[in-house]
Amino acid sequence: MRLRLRVWRQGQDGAAGGFRVYPTPELNPNMSFLEMLDVVNDELTLKGEEPIAFDHDCREGICGTCSLVIDGKPHGPRRGVATCQTYVRSFRDGDEVCIEPFRARAFPIVKDLVVIRKAFDRIIEAGGFISVRTGGAPDANSLPVAKDVAEMAMDAAQCIGCGACVAACKNASAMLFVAAKVSHLNLLPQGQPERERRVMAMVRQMDAEGFGNCTVTGSCEAVCPKNIGLEFIARMNREYAAALLKGKT
Amino acid sequence: MRLEAKIPGGSLAEKWGRFKDEARLVNPANKRRYEIIVVGAGLAGASVSATLGELGYAVKCFVYHDSPRRAHSIAAQGGINAAKDYPSDGDSVRRLFYDTIKGGDFRSREANVYRLAEVSVKIIDHCVAQGVPFAREYGGLLDNRSFGGAQVSRTFYARGQTGQQLLLGAYSALARQAGLGAVRSLTHSEMLDLVVVGGQAKGIIVRDLVTGELSRHAADAVVLATGGYGNLYNLSTYARNSNATAIWRAYQRGAAFANPCFTQIHPTCIPMSGDYQSKLTLMSESLRNDGRIWVPKQKGDRRPPARIPEQERDYYLERMYPSYGNLAPRDLSSRAAKRICDEGRGVGESGLGVYLDFAEAIGRLGADRIRERYGNLFDIYHEITDENAYEAPMRIYPAMHYTMGGLWVDYGLMSNLPGLFVLGEANFSDHGANRLGASALMQGLADGYFIAPHTISDYLATQRPEQRPGIDHAAFAEAEASVRERIQRLLSVRGQRTVASFHRQLGKIMWEHCGLARNAPGLERARGLIAELRDEFWRNVNVPGSAGGLNQSLERAGRVADYFELAELTCQDALHREESCGSHFREEHQYPDGEAKRDDEHFAYVAAWRHDGPDRPPVLLREPLAYEEVEFVQRSYK
Ligand SMILES: Cc1cc2nc3c(=O)[nH]c(=O)nc-3n(C[C@H](O)[C@H](O)[C@H](O)COP(=O)(O)OP(=O)(O)OC[C@H]3O[C@@H](n4cnc5c(N)ncnc54)[C@H](O)[C@@H]3O)c2cc1C
Ligand code: FES
């Protein structure tokens, strides 16, 4: 099978970007979407053109490096998977496929399809942790955690930090990302001492980074490669309100 | 030159305590004045950066990733070992130690391995305190499972995403220190050279991957926690960007490289489907707890698996290793799969695959229990192959997975270049000739949280920050110029072949001749082929674009250029080691039943290779492995 790719190209010289169309060579349906880009890039290279820059690393849906908006959807057509887990067999022979970068004010484009998501790191730096120093922790089993609580914390902790939630949101809100981290830590007994400080600091940083407000349209949940649910946003809103009521800032 | 392992005195159980008791300390008021460079933020790099930051040192942590959270450690699935003995099934520090030594086929350093087992218990305590959501039992206590051929249940896990959760724990600790200003986290920053001043590591040269700018960084100590070099084989279970450049440049600046030929091939990966393939996906070994591995008894039997009757199936691991069966260690399982496929009994289109069958377990436990245990792995399998493993057996095949070899380090994890510390998969220290499952995560965190902070402090106490060479020192200028020159060379070839095509070809040579089974003529041939390919690369590679910005082709070209040299060294090491041990199987050295024939009389040593200048053969330095408390025995899993 073959596809026609409409790809966003943008240089680093400050000039405006635009779409270019590239017909692919013959593809094996079992190829991954990124392997298809590899093949296209090899062809471009041999033709003396610059290959398409895109982010990727683990290629198994866990590192959160890959991005791409494919036919208008972050991480492409299938629910619950990342771009790197998208396969050519999800498309039909002859399809035109549009490939764009994640677009959000807080994620500046570097080149072609590569964006900077450093804002996420700064949100974690503001409070996405439990303050323990190395050494001196009590025995791990001295603090039992109910299985359902641990499981729910794990559901939230699965976030891969890819930023698809932001790219999908019309307001470019980072609520799902922040809510997942706040929920993971605030659900656990270990996270209690910093519970209020954490949510306040992370939300403050989120706002400072220029992410938009959440209007609960649910588009984030629909594109999350880890199926992280909106209920965590509701949980975070409660955490935030409770902290506010207690007069925390 | 002799390699001094600097192992403290006393019994195995006393050594680490004695080291800490006798270690020199840095005055707390002075710590801020010490600069430490950490390259890497995987489990090893993130944990050491965070801990050194907590101690008060001025730390800079560099990664080529766009965020420290992306390191390859994130992909580890199965779990992390620790000698907690929570299930009371007979585990202990000594047993974990012994299993690791034996699993490594008696080619690791006894004192290091003992210490690893000893600090393993603290890792779990610390990670739980950080909020790592490990699996729990209904009573709220931590759950354990048996993993990778262990006969006790000592593996802690977080669904199939243990590496992710441990890394996010270490990343959050690092982020906290970054927020406090104790650690500077520098992303999109690739180290391209080590700077050595007066025989000591004193800095690095870094390329900013977004702007292309080169910068110089000076420090009182340099820590490399840059992961393994398995992508030398091109197709592997590693993240696509994992590479050997940091350790290879350090080697060229004088750091010895130990046991490069000890490379681990994992038995349970999804088989390759075509030439375009960019990586091989691991299916966690935990699947072997319930899955049974088999192939048809008849060569060339092409019937679908369900139509092959029980008596015509060969459950070969159960047959060959009755007491471990499907849980036989990785090297043995991988080799057995290759042997079976070489006999023509492999399954799938290419014949390069064996079945991993859950029918019996589903019959015994029900599909729901299997889904609960392995659901996400079955999903991954389905995503990739479009096949349903609840209905038909999975097909698996071995793939390159981990490198036990790495830069040589002493007991304090310091290389022969003073001031250069090497942690995690990048060093050679704990796994000998074969690593057991769930012990790389343990080692990375042991090194980073609990060992290196002590040993680095001990070294820093001998250094004076006010005497630290500045970045205007001639050694920095020379290193930067050589990096610049190399980049220009890569960009100026403008040949006819892509970097990827060279990488693919190199990987094939290595897999064929220096993979699961090796022999002298094959290794000699590989060396010739690699040298030819390397020559062609520098004449005919096409690296588009310029040095002045983001250039992913250039990044990969630099990494592949380093692989050629490392590949040659790996083959040389494999050729010189005239024995079979662990992952290193020399066909000339086997028993009549095909088991590995180790030669303790001649090869019970660490082979550390030292660069002796371009165009000169490397020098082999031997660190003898003298065991004080264990005895060499033949490794048997029968
Ligand atoms: C699929 C898979 C599953 C695994 N499962 C398990 C398991 O269940 N249990 C287990 O114990 N082990 C497992 N392992 C092995 C284990 O994950 C690794 O050995 C371990 O995580 C390595 O950690 P590390 O910190 O040494 O390096 P890495 O995590 O590889 O980190 C390397 C870091 O160095 C940086 N870096 C490298 N070079 C440079 C440079 N030149 N400049 C700047 N930065 C650089 C990178 O950015 C990165 O931050 C698995 C491995 C794979 C591939
Ligand atoms: S490349 Fe890692 S999640 Fe896609």
C-alpha cells in the first residue's frame, strides 16, 4: 500500500512553516507509523533534501517522546495508544494523511514536528514530588496501602508526559497532566504531608507557563495514550478547593 | 599499568560498612563549592543527581532527551529485585548475592555484588517513601513475584511498568532538587567528549541539540550514567536513541572498557517482521511464569499451532532443563531458541520464532486471571502483530537487550581515570557474563542513591575546588576543537548512503558473528567486514543539513561512527575470550550436550581494554577475579 503524507515543515530561521506533500514508497501494512517516516526520510536524504524532524525514542508507548497530530488527532486514529504504536494498517491504501506538530502556546515548535515540552518539567519541579531525602526511610511495609488506593494511584501515575492532552484541548490546558500527578501523590498516604502545598504550587506553575483553562470538554481524555480519565481532573479540583478553603496559597 | 579494584578489607559482609566508616568526608560548608557533572538521568543518573544535590554539592545533570523523564529506564517492565524476604520463602542478602554471582557465571566482582544485594533492601524503602505505587496485596502490604529464573519471590513490580514508576520517582527527586536550585537540569544536551586534565576527569564538551552550539563544562568530578551500548546491534529492545558515545569518548580519553563482549540477548521478544524494522519489542519475561515454550517436533511442520497435537510438540526448555523449565536463565533460553530455529523447527513466516503458549494456563486459571496478570502485554502483542494471544500462542524470538560490559570501575565505581565515575548499565561491575532479570533496575538505583554519593564524596575530599581548571584551559580547547572537527567531517562527506543503512548493515554483521553464538573464523571475518564498512562510512555516508541547529541525522551519524569502533573492540574481546561463559558462547568451547564450557583456569578475569592511540591495538589489562567466599561451580539449571 501507499499513502500521501501532508507534512508540516518549519525551519529554525524564523520563517513561517507550511505543508509539503510526500508520496510514500510501497509500504508494508505491519510497519509502524514512525517506521514509515524513517523510510520517507531515507528517500529524502538520498534525494538531497532535508529529512523531516520528529521526536521519538522508546517506540513502544512508554517514554512519551513521540508526538504528532495525525489527521487532526494527537497520536493518531486509535484510542489508548501513542503515535509510535500506530501502524500503517490503520490507514487505507491511497489515503492522504496529514501530519502536524503538537500545537500549544506553552510548547514552542523547534523545527518541523519537534516541540519543546519543558513546561511540564517546570510544573513537576514546582511540586510534583514527595520530599524525602535518600536514606533513612522506614521499612517499606511499615506503611500499608490499601490495594484499591494503590491501584488508583497507579492509574494516574501511568501518565507518560507526552502532552497530547494539551495538544487536543482547544484551550491548550494542561489539566489532565497536572491532575494525574497530583492524584497519584495525593492518593497515597506518603503524599499527605504536602498535599495542599503540592496542588497549589503545581497549579500556580501551570498557569504561569501559559496553559489555558479547563472547560471539561473531555478531548484530553479521548487522546490520552494511557487512557487517563477525567475523574482525576475532578479529584484535583476538589483538592484545590479544599486547599483554598484552608487558606493555603 | 595495573587496575586496582581497591576492595576494602574484612569479610564480604563487613566491606561496605568499613568503606563508609573510613571514607573521607567533605565539610558541609564547602560542599557548594564542588561542581559535579552527571551525564544521564536514567535510574542511575537521576538518583545520583538528586542525592548529590541533597547533600549540598553543585550538580549539573545533562541529557540528550527533551526531559530527564524520557530515559530508557522508563521502558523496563518486569520488576526490581531486593532481598527483603517479605514472603518468607528463604531469601536473604547472601542468597541474592549468590544467585547474582552464579547467574553472571562467575565473571563478576564478588565484593561489588555482595554490596548490591546488601543495599537492595534500602532501595525499596526509599522508593515507597517517594510514592512509587508498587503492586500490593489485599492486606495493603507489598506484593512480590518470582522473576527471571529465581526460585524465591523477591521481585517488586508496578504492573508491567516498573521502570517507568521507578524512573518517575527518581525524576521527581531530581525535579525537586532542580526546583530548589541544587541541581541544574540541562536537556537536549549531548556530551560529545570528556576533558581530562593532568590525568583526571575535569569536564565535558556538550552540543546543544536545538541550537547546535558547543559548550564547555568544568567540574571536580564527572559521572557517566549513560546506559548500555546494545544499539550497536541496530535492532534491539533499547530505545532508539540509546547510544555509546559518552562511554566511547571516555574510552578514547583513557578510561578502560571492560568485557565488551558480554552482551545479553533476551529470549522473549516479538520476532522481526521486515527490513524496515526499527526496534524489537520485549515481551516481559514474567510471561514465562505461565507460558510454555514449544516448537513442532517435526522440521518444517507448517500446520497452525492448534492443529499440532500434544505429542508432536517439543517443549524443549522443559525437556532440556527439567528443574527450571521455562524459567531457565536468559542466555540458555535464547541459545536454545536459536539452536531449534537453526534446526529448521522455528515457527512463523521467517522460521525465526518459537511459540509461547498460554493455553494450559488459561485452562487452569481462566482467561480473566491471565488478563489480570499480563493483560497489558497481551495488548502490546496484539498492537504489534495484530494477533490475539488468548486464542493462539505468541511467537517470540531472542533480541539484543542489555550490555553487561561497560567502562571498568573500581569498588568505588570510579574508572581508572580518577574523577570519572560510571554508574548503571554504563559500567561493567555487577552482572558478570550474564544479568539476571530485575537486577538492572536494582543496580542503577543502588549505584545512584546508595553507593556513588559516598564514594564520590570520598574522592572529592582529595580535590580542591579552587584548583579546578577553568574552561579556558588548553585541554578544553583541544577537546572542543576535536568535536568540531569530527562534526565537520561527518557533514562534508555527502556520499550516497544513509546513516541508517550503515547502521543496519553493522547490526547484521554483529548479530550474525558476535551474537548468540560466536566462533573464531566468524569473529575474524566480522572484524574485516566492520573495518571495510567503517572505511566506506567515512567515504560514502550522506549526512544532510548543517551543524547549526537541530539535525537528527547528524546526531545519529556521530553515534553510528562510534559503534564501528566499539564493534571492532567487542569482536576482539569475544575472540580473545577462548571460553564460553554466560552470554558469551564460543562454539569451540562446549560440552557434547551443547552446554557452555567455562575455563576458570585461564579466564577468571575481567578483560579491560585500554585505548593506546589511534591506529594502535588496544592494550588488554586483566583484573583477576579472586573469590574469597564463593567457590567456582559449574552453572547448572538442569
Ligand atoms: C525493554 C526493556 C525492559 C527492561 N526491563 C527490566 C526489568 O524489568 N528489570 C530490570 O532490572 N531491568 C530491566 N531492563 C534493563 C534496565 O531497564 C536498564 O539496564 C536500566 O534502566 C539502565 O539504566 P541507566 O540509568 O543505566 O541508563 P538509561 O536509563 O539508559 O539512561 C541513560 C541516560 O543517559 C543519557 N545519555 C546517554 N548518553 C548521553 C550523552 N552522550 N549525553 C547526554 N546524555 C546522555 C540519556 O539521555 C539518559 O538520560 C530492561 C531493559 C529494556 C530494554
Ligand atoms: S516513542 Fe516513546 S512513547 Fe512513543
